[in-house]
Amino acid sequence: PRRHSEVLPEFFQTIVKESSFEKNDFDAVAVSIGPGSFTGLRIGLGFAKGLAYALNKPLIPVNHLEAHFLSPFLDLPEIQYPFTSLLVSGGHSLIVDVKDFEDYEIIGQSLDDAVGEAFDKVAKLLDLPYPGGPYIERLALEGKSDAFDFPRPMINSDDLNMSLSGLKTSVLYTVQKISNMTQEIKSDIAASFQQAISDVLVAKIKKSIETTRRKEVIIAGGVAANKLLRSEFKKLEKSHNIK
């Protein structure tokens, strides 16, 4: 919390200076109110309240998850409702049927670990820094994605739910059995784990397309930056004629 409260004002000042904002350029102050980490939300909300008060502007509370799957509208205003959204972040893994603005239905979710959480935990097993996603992705570039046959939990289930704790546990047991852990083996584990995650997510979205008949899919959240995941979804885009 101390670090958050130090960085946030500096970050805001940088944005203001680089963007040449004036006070009257702001219509309102919007702030995430959850779900999420209490500490981060508390600091962010306190800063936003002070900012709104100082600027004499309205304060708009925003649902964190809703903001994720509506954020592509900032760059792609041509997106049309309805669409399917796969939201994969450090704390959340959801498949949402977005029927219209403020009309959402969760049609699938992780029953245990979130995708980002699984990346973080596996990164810790491999002695990689936090957050683990970018480090696993970098390490996986040097590894073989078929070196380890990790499970794809619930990949063939009849619903759109996911389970990732078994995959994480399989990586744990694999690491524990290896007495001489080399950089090459680490790379192979990272690549194989990442491929397993990607296979599960692609399979679930493929099933959601067949279920909902939606032609547009939004991939949102921090894990959506993963390049393997993006390339796998590009293949799905072509094979299923979706956007």
C-alpha cells in the first residue's frame, strides 16, 4: 500500500504533463471499485475522491471486470453488441455473454485458480519474479511445448467452466521430481505449461462460439497480452470465421 500511494500521484502527474491536460478538459473522474485487492482499491478510491473534489467534477464508480471487457471500445468503436468476452487476469477467469451494455451473463468461469494466478504460482515454482506471466512467456520461447504432457483439466467438459489447480499441481510434482533443474528444463516446463493453458482457453471459447453463435469475441485482462494465446486465437478466428 505504501508503494501504491507513492507511485499513483507521480504517475498521474506524468500523464497530465505529457498530455497537456487542463482542469476543464476533465468531464469526470472514474475509478475502479472492485472486485479486486482491498488495499489497491482503497488507495485508488481515496486518490480519485481527492481528485474529483479538487477538480469539482463528478466521481463515477466502475466495476473492475466490466471495465475490462468494455475497454476495447476505446480503440475499436466499431464493435457491436452482442459479443462473447474471455476475461483472464491475475484474479479472475470468466467467459461472459455480453448481450448489451449492462446486460451480461457469466457463462463460464474458473472453479479454482484464475489463469493469471496459475501463471504466478508456476513462476514461483521455477524461481521466476512476480508477476509471473511475462517471465514464463519469455522463458517458454526457448522451450519445447510438448516436452511435458501436462493435463488440460475440464477441456472436454459439457460446460464452459475451467479448473486450473490440477494443472498447477502437476507442474509442482514435476518440479519436485527433477533433482538437477537446468535452464533448458525450466524452459520446457514453462512452454508446456503455457501451451496447456492456451489449449484449455481456446477449447472453451470454441465451445462458447458453438453455444452462443456470437461472431465477435473480446479477449481482455492482463493475460490477454500473452503472445501464444493471441496467436492461437488468431487461428480460431480463421477456422470459425469470427472476429
